[in-house]
Amino acid sequence: MRQRLLKITKPAAIVVAIGFAYLLLHELTGFTLFCPYKRFLGVYCPGCGVSRMFFHLFHLEFAEAFSSNCVVFCMLPIALVMCIVHGYRYVRYGDGKLRRFEQIGLYIAIGILLVFAVVRNLYPIDILVP
């Protein structure tokens, strides 16, 4: 069980460390990454605005975070709960397989993000554009 815990916490710690380094870099210099879809194709991807969303969440500015990327903002709590439950099940029981409802939920989330990407580019409503 300890090996499984280390196997799952090391990558998570690396992702969190990179996220905090990026946050610190942004706070100190104002630097942000650009979206290659927007830069080269001229369209918004489903993830456009996610960096700004996390910057606003860090400052507890929930309305601004929602306006940066409303779909990812709404999906984030569900994704976090699913990751915690799946991680617990893996560490405790060694079961790394996704359950059927988790697979269906993942496909639904991907579908929602794809529809969101199309809609935000066809109908540039203020709440959909980051």
C-alpha cells in the first residue's frame, strides 16, 4: 500500500509544484502562457482561460474565475472528487481500473468540452469568451 501511495503522490506533487511555480512566476512578472489554438488558428479551445481561472481562484475571486472558463469551473469540483475517490481506491485496494460510470462520466465531460469549444467560437457571447 505504501508503494502505491508513493506512486500516486510523486506525480501529483510534481504537478502541484509546477502549478505553484507558474503561479509565482505570474504573480511576480505577469507572465502567462499563450494558447496555441488561439495564436495559430484564431479559435478558442476548451481550455482557453483556465490559467486565468486558477489565478482568480487563488485570490478567491469566484465570479472572475467563472467568467474566465465557466465550463471547466463547473466541472472542477466533480473532477477533484472523482480523482480523490479513484486515488483512494487505488491506494487502499490496488484497483486502478475506472468503473463503468466513471468511464461514462469521462466521455460525457469530453463531449461537453467539445460542444463548449464549438459554441464559444460560433456564438461569441461574453460569458463564453475568456
